[in-house]
Amino acid sequence: MTPELQMWHDLLVALALLLVIEGIWPFLSPSGLRRAQLAMAAQDDSALRVAGLVSMAAGVALLYLVK
């Protein structure tokens, strides 16, 4: 497999895993997801931005450790 095809394959695998992981919570606890979304909607923009930044940093760190 060429490096370009390998990159697309890896990207699609990552997207598939993202969809599986994202679907676990609504499948197991739809009411819990609704409560969490309501709580998140009540947060101010800066709190959501900080949570997003922490999540991205954790993802980058995990990728660094895995690679």
C-alpha cells in the first residue's frame, strides 16, 4: 500500500473509531446524555473553550505517546 493510501486508510479508521466511541453514550444512557448536554448548554463560552482545549491537548499528547 502506498503511503498516501495508508494515510487515507488510517484517517478512515480513526473516523470509524470516533463514530463508535461517540455512539456509546447515547446508546447506553440517552437520558444521561440529555442531562449532560443541558448542563453544557448552561456553561459560558470560556468554560467550553477551556474544556475543548484540554481535550485537544490530551488527544495530541496521547498521539505523541502512541507514535
